[in-house]
Amino acid sequence: MSQLLLRHGCWFLIFGIVLPVWASEPQAVSVQSRVFDIEYTVNDAALPLDSVQLWYTLDEGRAWHQYGFDEDRQSPFTFHAPSEGLFGFYLVLTNAAGSSSATPAQGTQAHQWAFVDYTPPVVQLHALRQTTMLAQRVLQVRWTAIDANLAARPIELTFKRPPGKTWYPITSDPVANTGRYDWRVPEDVTGPVAVRVTVRDKGGHLAHSDEQVIETVAVAQPGARRKAYTLAGSSNGVVDSSMTPVAYPEVRARAARLFADALAHRDAGDYRRGIMRLREAVRIEPQMTEAFAEMADMLYRLGDYDRALNAYEIALTQKPTMREALRGAARVYRHKHDYASAAERLRTILRYNPNDAEVWMNLGDIAVYQGDDILARECYRRATTIDPNATEVVAAGQKRLELMWEVSRTYQPRGK
């Protein structure tokens, strides 16, 4: 507890704000609540008190405002902050001998300072993008952070290497809230990388963005590209310069063969081998978005929901409107009971194709999980009318509407 000793004649006052607090500004305590208690202690010789009056300033003592009187004249004094910001407090206590001091005026020093901040920051990490600058990999990190009480350098950027759980700093110190940072990725960091933005305000609030995952790709060194793209029929294992123009199509053809093998394993129910083929495919062809989406689907079928979601998000980073990746991510979020995120992915599909009957029905199912029967009925109604050619969806939507009507018809409130 931060305390200040005030002497007045034969009495003394110990004054402080009693809360779990963190240092914010010099000689101030940080308060993360609009309503808090101010505790004061008076020695027995000064009792009984006639009044306890609280004053506060929001401009470092240039102007003081009377807050009111503590009716029971016993600690604590409950304060309702009218706003956020740096508050200075001053107590005037009165007994039969008089007042502890005159009421505060311009220039009066506060007994105690507190920085009041009851609104946590809002932060969003945007889609990551890898590029190359001067033959070095650069990950473009973009974010939006909003708060009225941010410090000069409130942003912390961290990364981890899935499936690992440990977060490592991208920068040695926090950075300014510019909304952008170009990270020169270390050479030993390859494969999937998760990035997160953390923002800290003056009040001590800490907010984390959702993590974004991207598949980082190593920059080819001189001579390495030709080696990587060696043709199977080359006798000496090295591609000469005349073969280079046809080498890259060969690599893409190999990735396509791996993708076809993965689908064959999927159809046979061997998801683990299918995932192995897909990982090899995206290693040599990192922009093969369909491979990430298929990999996510197989991981979902194996019950590995976190990795499935990461793979879906990689696919969506490359192709934000990919329907199957959006539907798959919605399915994972629904399984994790994150219905708001599931609905957001489905609505993204509808922004580009509002006549997708199947997605309307899926959105109705999400509304049921959220307990919103009115929205669910509307979504099911659209699913049954928006595309008459989607006969299976129409039939399923009608069945859901009939079940909802039957439940509502037979429902009897308790006690009836």
C-alpha cells in the first residue's frame, strides 16, 4: 500500500489506496477499476471526527474539485471515478479542534496520486506476409491497437514455433504503436511460425492478439536453387544453366504428385500418411493452398484440432476467400465451443456468395448452439428458399425447422 503521513497538531493521518496495485507513474499507484476504496487511519487522540471531506484534481493541482463527505467518518472512503486519468487526492478532516488543513487550492500538493484506467486495450493482428529484402527473409507484421492510455512504447511482439508452447521476443524492447514492424527472420527459424502482439497500457492492463501462423520459407542461396530443383533424370545430380527454366515446373509437378498421393491415402482412411505427403508437398511448394486445406481436414479427422486450425489459417492467409478453408475453420471453432469465431468464418463466405444454402444452414446450427432460436429459424428459412437446386440442404433445413416447431409446441414452462 502506498502511504503518506500527514501531521496536524496532536493527530496524524495515514492515507492510501488499498487495492492490488502496480507502479504506473512516479509516486502514483495504478487502479484498474472505476470504483475503489480510499483508506485512512486517524490516531485515537484526534477522535471523534466531525467530518471527512475528499477533494480531487485531474490537472496536477491546478484545479480542485470537492468530491463529498464520508458519511460514517470511518475508513474506507469509496470513490467513483468520473473518468480515467491521473487523479490527485486530498483529505480534509475536522474535529473539535478544527480542520487538518485548509481546503486545497491551485498549487496544493496532493496527499496521494492514482492513475485510474478501467478500460483494457483492444488489439488485432492482421494477416502476416513474408517477403525478401536484400536476400533476407522479412516477415511483415501489421496490427491495430487502440487505447486512450498507451505509453510511448506499449507493443511487444513475440513468436513461437508450433507445436511448441514457448513464446520468444521478436524485439529486445517494446516498440511504438506504429501498427507495423518488419521482422528479419533468423536463418534457423523455418517452417510454421506463430506471431502474437501484446499491448500494455499505463493502467497495467495487458491484452494479447489472436496468434497468426505462417509457413516461413527459406531464401535460396546462390547455387542452392539449382540443386533443389535437380531433375530426376540428371546423371550427375546437378542441373546446368540450360536446364534451369524447366526445373521449377518439374518441382511443381512433383508437388502435384504428392498431393494426389495424399488424396489417395485420405480416401483409404490413412490420414497420417496423407498428412506426411502434404507436408512434403508444401515444403517444396509453400504456396500450395489446397494442400494446407486438405492437411487441416485430415488433422481435424484425427482429432488434432489446434493443428487443424493452424493449417486452415495458413490457407486463409494465402487465399482469404477459400470456401473450404473458411468452412473447415468454422467447424473447428464450433468443436472448440468458440461459436462467435465460427459464425464469423461462415459470414465471410456469405459476403462473397450470399446464396450459399449450405452455409446458411451451418449458420443456423451455430445460432442454435448460441441459444438464439430466432436467428436459427431465419437462417434455416433462408437455407430452404435461397437455392431450390440444393435439394439435400433444403430437405435438411426443413427438417430442422419442423423439429424446432415441435419443440416449441410441446415445451411447457416449469411449474405449469
